[in-house]
Amino acid sequence: MLSRCALSVMLLAGSVAAGAAQSTAPGASATSTGSGASSSTPSGSSATIGSGGSAAAGGSSASTLGTAGTSTGPAGTSSTIGTAGSAAGLKPESRSRVKNEPGNLDARSRARAEGAGDARSRSETRTRLHHGQLETETKSESRPQNGGGDVKSETRLRNGVPVR
């Protein structure tokens, strides 16, 4: 649990550099943020990326996050990826999966829950290392109780740079 909280703090702290999105309406909110960093030395290089988001409305909430990193040096390349999601409210659902294929790591989390009236919250994060490129995308959405327009937030990064 501590590592998930620490990751959230790191993602939020990095959101100033990489961009964040937040949207609210009476009784509903959705937010997403992401960050990436890289470094290079004569003996190797490393890079990290991550994003996360949450949505809440009418007593429901959903949150997801994903992170990935890769490092290359004289001994070779090592990469890691992780993802998680959680939901609370009526009919909460969360799913996470990681795929490991040659040259590719792909992690996805989805979470959703219903709330009072027709309120609902959902969040989805996909993070991947694809042919040496680090990418992450988080989408969060909530619908206010008893009608109103959906509230949406989206963050996309490729190699630590925001993508529209």
C-alpha cells in the first residue's frame, strides 16, 4: 500500500512538468495526471513514465494508475511495468492485466462503479513499453447523480512528452 501511495505522490509531483487534466461539475469530478523522465550517461540510459486518474460521483469512485521503466547499460537492458485499479460504490469492478511479449510490455487497469441515481464513475489506464518507446494514457469519467453531462479527463504521454 505504501508503494501505491508513493507512486501517486510522485505522479502528482511530476504533473507540473508533464501536464495534468481536471474537470468538475456539481456532484461529479474527474482528474488525470502523468509524468515521465529520462537520463543518459556514457555508460547507459534510463527512462520512466507513469499516469493515473480518478473519478467520483454520487457515492461512487474509481481510480487507476500505471508505471513503467527501462534501463540500458553495459550488462544489457532491464524493464519493468506495473498497474493497479480500485473502485467503490454500487457494483464496483476493477481489472488489471500485464502482458509480456518479446520487445513489448503492456499493462492495463480498468475500474468502475455505480452510485446513487444514475451516477457512475470509471477510470482506465494503459501503460506500455513498445519497441523502446514508453507510453501511458489515463482516461477518467464520471456522471453526476440524477442527470447532467459527463465529466471527463484524459492524459497521454509518449516518452515523457504530452500527446494530444
